[in-house]
Amino acid sequence: MNLPVNPPVLPMLAKRISDLPEGNSWLFEPKWDGFRAIVFRDDDEVLIQSRDQKSLNRYFPELIDPLKAQLPSRCVLDGEVVIARNNALDFDALQLRIHPAASRVKLLAQQIPASVVFFDLLCLGDEDFQPQPFMARRQRLEAMLSSASPPLHLTPATADRSIARDWFSRFEGAGLDGVVAKPLSGPYEPDKRVMFKVKHERECDCVVAGFRWYKESPGIAIGSLLLGLYNESGALQHVGVCASFSKEKRRELVEFLAPYRENALEDHPWKLWASLDAENGAPQRMPGGQSRWSQGKDLSWEPLRPELVVEVNYEHLQGNRFRHMSHFKRWRQDKRPQDCTYAQLEVIPAQELTQIFASGR
């Protein structure tokens, strides 16, 4: 490629804050929950570059022709690859697309086609737009995508904080991840956290049923706690992990958890982990089980008797698991493990995405 902005390019990043920033110098956008992608086009050459600078072309072949048909012949755009179905974003379906078998990728491209939502412009023709203010980049992006059709989309944007707050609450059920605030006068700064993001955070009481050693100090420090919630049939489901401990706390946890390691596997609910969910046939893996997503990482775990309850902060549920890592808040000695059920979780009804996506994609 021979563009003013050539690959690889690291995307501009966002810093997390607790509330929308004040003032009128911001443009707000929904925060999409998908694969971040920088899209390069130089005539017949198209590259969908991932956040870690790898090509996503082979995993989303259905996007190549629409990108060639609808984008200018020479341009670079920042966006997010997503899958929208049943009026919501489906991150689990998106992950299925990263498959080593070309035949499987081709089949999934037909069954669960992806879309791409654009939200920034890095270059157009021979002009590098990165130094220009975001508002100028946004205006050119709007003009460029004014007649775009699925699977290409332009993200909604507003300078009205009340509308942004409405998006924050109303769009969550559709799988959007929060709200992003971008400075109107800011240039595009690759790999720098110059934007802000406001994400959902809630509290949940979970059973601690295992742990993983800290990778730098196995046997000496705890890396993460494995969390569970009881479903309606009384089975303890693995919902995610809790981590982000200080070095001192990691070492303290070794001694604290020691009594719960004694004879932990004898009656452990995950000892004979079911290979298939009885209701829908979805694969269920024991915590630490390898998958194509783990890419050979050491995910071995140590069982604990499921007697401890911990309160954690989490963002939102994806299927029956936490979408992101949760964060330790406090121990709950006053709560019984059997009271840690999915019923305690706040359920946000899905909202239509028809304002952004055409039906059927």
C-alpha cells in the first residue's frame, strides 16, 4: 500500500472515567462491543487490521467486497467489526469467526455475517487527516458515508449530554458497552489514551470455587479467583474471574485460601464438568480448559471448597458469563453460597438497533 497513513497503525485509545465529562467541547458516541479494526483501502488492496496489528481479512471475507464498493479508492478509517442479530450485538458469535479452518469461516460468514461501524477518519486520498481536529474528521466521515448501506455503518454521535446519558442506559440491553467522549479539537493520536469512556458497573455476590496462581509467582501468590453462580436447576456455573490484586494482597490470599483447599476436589461441583449443556447443547468447559482462544496459555486452576462468597464489581453479562474480568470489592461472610444466583443480576431488556442497523444483519 502507498497511502499517507500506511499499516500498521495502533488505534487511538480511551481512558475510563466515572461520568460523562462536563462542558461543550465533547462529542459522544455509543461504545461498540466488537473487534476494533483499522480499515485500509488502496484501490484493490483492502486490509482490516486488528488492534494487535494482525489482518482480519481471512476471518471476515464477507466485508471485503462491500468495503471496495462503498469506500473511496484510497482511505483509512477507524471502526469496530461487530455482529448484530436478534436486536443485539453478539460478541460470542463474533468470537466464533476467529477459526483456523477456512471452510468453517466461509460457513459462518454466510450464517452470521459481520458488519463494520466506522467512527473516525485517518486519511482520504493523498491527505493525512490525523493532525486535524476530530470535528473536521467527523464531518468528512459523515459526508463519505452518507449513502453507506449494510454491512457498513456510521456510528451515531451527539454533543448533547442528555442524549448521551439516554444511550448509556437504553442501549445497554442491545450489547453496547457504554459511551465514549471525544474532544472536538483533538487530533488522532495512535496508541494514546486521549478519549474517555464511561462503562457500566454493577455489584454481584459470587461463590469462589477455585483460583489460579499468579504467573510470575506460582505457589507464592494468587493470580485470580474463579467465580460461580447457581442457575435455576441448582448447578454452579463458572461465570468469570476476579483479579487486579496488589502484590501484597496476592500473597495474603495464599494463606487465607489455604483451609478451603483441603479436600476441595472430593465433592467439588466442577469435578465432573458436563461436556454439553443439557438444555441447548452448548459446549461447557471446566475452568482452565484449553480452547482456541487461550492459544496455549497456562489456564490450570486449583479447586476450593465452594464456601466463600465475594462481592465483585462487573460491567455486564454476556450470555451466562461476565463479559470482562470483574474486580474484587469485599468478602461477604454474612452471605450463604447458595444465595449466589443469577436472580440477583440486573437484566437490561434488549433495545432495537434499527436506528443503526438495517434489519437482517
